[in-house]
Amino acid sequence: MPLLEKIIRPKLLRSTYDMTIFQTPKYGEDKGYEEVYRISVEANNHEEALYKTFRTFNVPDLVPKDYQGRYIATRDIIFIDEGRRGHYYYRLQPNGWKRVNRILIH
């Protein structure tokens, strides 16, 4: 039974996350964030959802054709909307994603 549990369990934990990418008009700025794209991502947790989103928008063959932003880079923000379960903002830092207050968006 443990093998079957390993196969089934990851699929049961998966959630669909509503991800919104925010970028400044010019790379490197700290103010003036604007929503540039929204996408749904299936993942087991926020870390995996952030990884998948980063990969999608940084691998040329995976970038959606209607995406108008630049590659995701340091200082960009991703908003994860889980509805009633919470709203979470993550900013890409040189050492990875860091949770931040939404105040940085404005």
C-alpha cells in the first residue's frame, strides 16, 4: 500500500493557484508595479507554483504568445490569490522568493 499512496497522494494535494505577475515599467525600479499577466498553475504548494511560473516566463518556448512583459527577474512580484484562504505576495530576491507586504505593489 505505501507505493500506491506515493503515486496517488501527490495528485490529491495539488491545487490550482491563481498567479498574477507584477513588474515595473523599467527593470530595476522599486515603485510603479503594474499587473502584466495572470495565469493558473497546478502545484502542491506556493514554492512549486512560484517555480513553475518562473520557469514558464523564463524559458522562451514556454512563454505564452500573448505575454507582453519581460522575463521574470529580481524585484518582480508574484501575487497568489487563494480566495478566502488568503492572498500572498512574493518578491524575487537574489537568493530566491521572499514573502512581502502588498504595499510594495502600489
